Amino acid sequence: MSPPIIVWFRRDLRLADNPALEAAVRAGGPVIPIYVLDETPGLRAPGAASLWWLDKSLASLSADLEAAGSRLVLRRGVAADIVLQLARETDAAEVLWNAVFDPGHGERDKVLAEALKREGAEPHRFNGGHLVNLDDVKTKAGGDFSVFTPFWRTARQAVIDGGSIPAPSALATPAAWPASDALSDWRLHPTAPDWSGGFSDWRPGEAGAHDALEVFTAQALRSYSTGRDRPAVNGTSRLSPHLHFGEISPKACWRAAQAAAHHGQASDGEAEKFLAELGWREFNAAIARGPDLAKTNFDRKFDAFPWRDDPQGLEAWKRGVTGYPIVDAGMRQLWTTGWMHNRVRMITASFLTKHLLIDWRLGEQWFWDTLVDADHASNAGNWQWVAGSGADASPYFRIFNPMLQSEKFDPPGDYIRRWVPELARLQAKVIHAPWTAAAPVLAGSGVRLGHDYPRPIVDHALARQRALDAYAVIRTAPGATPDED
């Protein structure tokens, strides 16, 4: 029997459209799939909600491999050491993996590749997680982009889609399987207590990802440009966790959107809007190749920003008891389901960084721990975009007005009623700002401000002016007109 080929699964937990796995199958030898629960010092560990998803996704991948006559080897520890040791154990001819662009991964992989070569195992890295090779998307001067529009104009032209790669129906197996951990022993699913009861609507795994894509292209894509801003309706793709864990490839999403437009399920404009959102994911991944986006301001002028130390405000924000209904609805949706609507993510992030002047890094860390789709580049990049410190960032003077945002994107108040049930009986005209309602209206709706629902923890007008004064410290656009959105 020929020596085996190791396929190191990372954030590509799928069999179809997996270039590393395809290369192993094409080589014709025995294939050893492995997943390592990476505990390398210095690399960012997944948050609790991500571990919940990972537990289910690995179970799904393991079942799919077993259906193909194979199995998934599980080990935990320092990934480079474990992969190198496995190559020695099995006398592997090759070790294949798909690239991850998070901080520290590229440097670690280069060191591992050299070590594998010394052991006689040939390393090969593939691009299985992005539409383009991020290292190749450069400005005309050969530099990196810091503005999305020209990045996407260039990147979109660089997308090469060779068509879908089908999942292998069978995989050649080694003469003897290496030892493996049991997934249940990793205890990724929370138990003390199990707070994931509200995650039940999710279906982690490759099959669930493709079902979600099919539902999206058949329904929400046709009105995506407007529906994606309405938190009370299913107007988004909800593909973000599937994409993060690689249960589906971005190229599969690309093909599906274009096919939907071609067959009249959606207009070209709606499909292009969705493709641009895939492009925004590429853009964040591209800028994340530099200094750690979760720790370092992309715009270093923000190092001088006068953030406030406000533990009570931070806790009220986390718990969804700020007294601003749209903010509280979003934070409660996040805690309950492990996900928050995109528009509301922007509103809640703006509230933390601009109404409370709390460092965006504290909000980014909370999202990292509670989002099932917590992606390093997208999470940190989007937080910096809202705070104003990121690449192609929202202008410092753009301060989301929670009441106006709520009235504009959730006019009847349905999203608020779903997640802030103590306000459910309020009329639409006051539910966005219950403190403006007359006492009889509140009483008739069973709302006692300060008892059933908190009063606002900060006055909007005062907070807005305080934010403008603080942002003046690092203002980059003299003469810009303050804007309220």
C-alpha cells in the first residue's frame, strides 16, 4: 500500500468544494482526515458559542466521512506538533490543508511546512475559504487596499470559479487507523449550565449549509437589498456560521446567487448586492493579514481616543437592559440564539462605542464569545468600521440614533416585541422610545419604567455631543458636518 496522505481539516469542515481533500483523492492513496482542537499559545481560542457550533459541525463531518468509508481522527493540543507527529506515525507522503489567514496561522504554517519537508512529507496549502487568493489582490502600485470599493473592483475580476467539486463518494483508507480522541471527551457542548437551548434553529454541518443556501436563493435573495435591513423578517442569508466553519465554500454561494439571477429567481442587482457582501468578507480577511485587528486600531490615530471606563454601562449593554429597545432586543437575541441581525449589530456596536464611549475591543470580545458565526476578521473588522478606527471606516461623526434606526427598519416594532416582551403591548408610535409615552399609555400597556423596563442609561442628545467632543481628539476630516443616522 502506498503511504497515506493526511488532510488537515481546519475551517473547511466539508467534503464538497474542498481543494485540499480533492487533491488527496486525486493522488489515489490512502487518506487520513484529521481535525486538531488547536491549543497553540498565542492563537485566539474560539468563544463559547463557536465551540457549541464546532461540536455539531465535527459530528456532521465525521458522519459524512464514515458514509464515504473513512473516519475523522480527532486530537487536541499544539496543532503543528500534532500534525508533525501524525506524519511521523503514519510515514505520510503528503500533508494537505486549506489556508487560514487569522493572525499567527500563516507564520506557524510556514514553520510546520519546513518541518514536514525534513520528515519527508510534502506539504501543500490550498485556498479553500475565499473567493480569491488574498495575497494576489494588490493596488496598481503593488500595495494592499484599505478602501473596500477599489478592493472589490479588483478582487471581483480575479474570481476564478472552475465549477463545483463534488464530494467524494468513497475514500481510500490506511492499513491501520491512528489513535483518535472521542468528540464527547472534548466537552464542547455547554453543560454547566447548558445555555444553548435557543440555538436549536441552527443546523450545523455541510447538509445544513447547503439547505440554508437553497432557502435563501429561493426566497430572501429576491429582495435582499432591502430585506437584509429588516430585523423582524428573514431577509438575510444566515450563512455566516456555515461560511466561517467552512461547511460551504464562498464560491458555492457565488455560483448559487448568479444561478438564481440567471433563472429569474432574483434580479441581477439583488444578486450583486449579495456578492458584494461576500466581497466585504474578503476585504476584512485581507486587512486582517496585518496587525491583529482584534487588538490594534487599523487607524493608529485612534490609539489616542479617550475611551471611558464604565463597567456598569458595559454590563447593561451585555444584558440588554440599556433602556433603548432596539439595542436591548439585539443583545437579547444574541444571548438567546448565538446570532444577531446585521443591521442591529451596527446599532448595538454604535451604541457601545459612541453613546457609552466604551472601547470597541470590549464589545468585539463579547461578540466573539457569544456569536456562533464569530469570525476573527469579520468581527474585528466590522467593530472597527463602526467605531471609526478601521479600514474604509464609517465616519467618526456618523452616530446611529437608536430611535430613528428602530423606526426606519422595524416600524411596527415587531422585532422589539419578539425580544423585549415587557414592551409587547406598547403601540408602534412609542415602542421605539417608551420614555416619551404618556403615563396613562404606559400604565395601559403594563409598563412601569424603572421597574418592568429600565429608563435609558444615558440621554441620547448628551451622549451624542459627548461622542462628537471625544472624536474631535482624532478627527481626520476638518470641517465635516456632524451626521445623525
